[in-house]
Amino acid sequence: MSIKKYSCYNSPMSNKNGIAVAGNMIVDVLYRVQGLPLPGELTTIMEGFSRSSGGALCNVITNLAMMDVSLPLTALGRLGTDAEGDYILSLLNRYDNIDVSNIKREGITSFTSVMFDVLSKQRSFFHYRGANALFSEDDFDWNNIKAEFLHIGYILLLDALDAEDAEFGTKMARLLHHAKGRGIKTSIDVVSENSTRFSRIVPPALKYTDYCIINEFEAEKTTGITLRDNKNELVFSNIRTVLEMLKSFGVSTWTIIHSPEGGFGFDASKNYEEIPSLALPDGYIKGTVGAGDAFCAGVLYGAYSGLDLRESLELGTAAAACSLSEPGATEGMRSVEDVMALYRKFRDKPQALS
């Protein structure tokens, strides 16, 4: 794949109106602890706790802003009227191409306390839904949203939009229907929640989705088809079936699954594509917290730029690899030219897909 194919990378997209990213805006506070305690036990919080922004909106829109400084971006979400909300806005305001004027402020900013066990390397998450729980279609001024694409996440973590709707199934489905009615292409992501809510809440939204970009856990939970066996190995033989089933729920254009092993996609012409993850050198991976959102940003950029499914999967794979190079969710992202340079550097020794 030659970078020359992406002529839009080197010129402003004056004939397009960019991408709107909506949904979760979260402050993540990471604590390093010496073991995760059982009920009634105590553990020690070590020095070096840190704060960063997170959630689908913050991660995806920041990645896109870093990939292309000429890409118009619109943020749609809710923050609290507190220091944490100020902190997230300060981070987004670093990028001249992100419009934050549509962000509403009320209550307490959503946050997650992340307990990282330095002994087992496992993480536990304690999430406060806060302002995100109130985010709804009432926060969308459709007359002021000029974007060509709308990406929203995470389904299952936006209480007002996950609520039941008598006509569309969920309020999220209603919102996506209205977006499509205005000629906006829609994209969704789902949170990896260990629950039985997927089959009830996700399919209604897929009926009004153009691009479904989710991981293997979320795809399995939504369809009921196994994608990881009891040895935690990816069941490659079921991937296409799952992608086709997601498509059957109503997704118009691409259904995509990303996993540590690779990216997989199915398009409207029934073409199936798979791209193995890059074989990164020892010591390269510094953190995995933002890889999924980075993959999503890469695919979105590809779709917006007119790339085909395979090219967009390659861009998503490269973007995820950039994210892995730093501990935080977005610090490793680069310009789209540098993202694809990294892909070319490591693609000659990709991981083999089974």
C-alpha cells in the first residue's frame, strides 16, 4: 500500500465537513497498588498515581486531531461543572481543529478509579457515570452539526441513550435514525461490559449504523457466537459468521472486529478482509489502554477519506500500534503519514492469522 494513494492526506478537505465524535468523556485516575485486596483487606497505594482523559469521545477525537490537523472535528458530550471537566476541556483545547462549543456542562464529571496491581499486572475499574449518564439527543443541536460522519460510544455506558424507546428500541437507535435522516453517516462502539444486556441494547442501534467497529468480546456478546474458546484463543472460523450476523442487524456499510490478533471486516459487497496485527519488537508496547479507540480512529479516518475496507483496516492496525508505544490512551498517536510509515516498517513480519 502506497501513501500516494491517500491524496487527501496532504491537502485540506474543504469539500467535506469532518467528523463529529459523541459520547463518554471520562477522567481516569490510575493508582498503583501492591495487590488487589479481598473484601475486608487493605492494600497500599504507591507513589506515582496519575490522571488522564478517557472515554470514546476523548480518545477517538484526540487521535483524529493528531492524525490530521486539517480535519474538522466536533465534540458532543457532557462534562461536570468541576475541576475534572475543566481538565478535559483544557486537553481538547490544545487542538485547533476540535470544536468544543457543543459540549454541555452540568453536575459531576464522569470518572474511573483504576487500580493497577503492580504484582499481578491486573487492573480493576471503579466507574462513576456522572454527567455521561444524562447525555441524550436533547444535547444535539442538529442545525449546528455540519459533520459528514458521527461516531458515538460507548453503547451500554450512556444511560439516557441506552434507555428503552417504544418506536426504535432504544434512545440511541432513535438518535442514529435522526442522524441518518440528515445525511450523516453513523458509526458506533460498545463498552466491554460483562453483562447480558448486549442482545437487548446493541442490535436496535445497529439498524441505523453505517460503520460498526467493536472488539471480539463485544461482538461475541452481541451475537451469542463464541469468538474466544476456553483457552482464550480466538476462534477464527467464527469471525466471518459473526461479522455477517452483525451486518444482518442492519449495518449498511462495514462491520469490523478488532482484537489483539488482528482486524477483520465485512463490507456491503460481501467482501471479507482480515489484517494481522503487526509483529512489534520486544519492549515496544508500553500500554494497551487506548489501542481499541486508536484502531477505531484509524478506520474512521480511512472511511472518511474514501479508502476501501482493507486499506482502512491497515490504517486502523497502524494507529493501534502507535497507541501501544506509550502508556496513555493517545500519547503515542502521530500524523497519518507517520502512522502509515510505521505500518510499512513492521508489516514485513506480521503475526500469522490462523
